[in-house]
Amino acid sequence: MFDIKDLFQWDRFITPTIIKSFYWLVIALVILFGISGVFTGLMQMAVSPFGGFILVLSALAGVVVGVVFSRIAAEFILIIFRINEHLGAIRDRERERQT
């Protein structure tokens, strides 16, 4: 985890430690919007059964797509930071070889 002093120093990135919290927040929001869409579709079924059914299906598909894309975005951010760490290790090894 990160310490409060990490917020004021640039020696360590805090994003990799908090990205998981943001990921779960996004998942919760996607699920809440999906539930809202399902209930809206169910209410729409009283007016138009086919339109409401399509709305329920699209809300469920939106939840699946939202979960997958949020995972991809979180992994992309983590990969960027991991690449940075590996490049730093390569740079340090090259410095050790030169000395």
C-alpha cells in the first residue's frame, strides 16, 4: 500500500496501488447502470413488449461489455507502469555494466 508521504514525493507511483479500487468502483457503477436499464426495460414492456425486451437485452449486454472494457483499461494502465519498471531495471543494469 502507499503511505501519505508518497503523495508528495515522486520516487514511487501510487497509481498501480489504487487502480484496483477504481476498477471495482467502475464495476459497481456498470452493474448499477445495468440494473437500472433492466428495470427500465421491464417498465417499457408494459408499453411495448418487444421494445422492452430489446432494452433488457441491451442493458445486460452493456453490463458484460462494460465489465470487459473496464478490465482491459485497468490492465492497460498496469501494463504501462510495469513497462516503466522493467525499463528502469534495464537502465540500472546498463549503468552497473558501465562502471
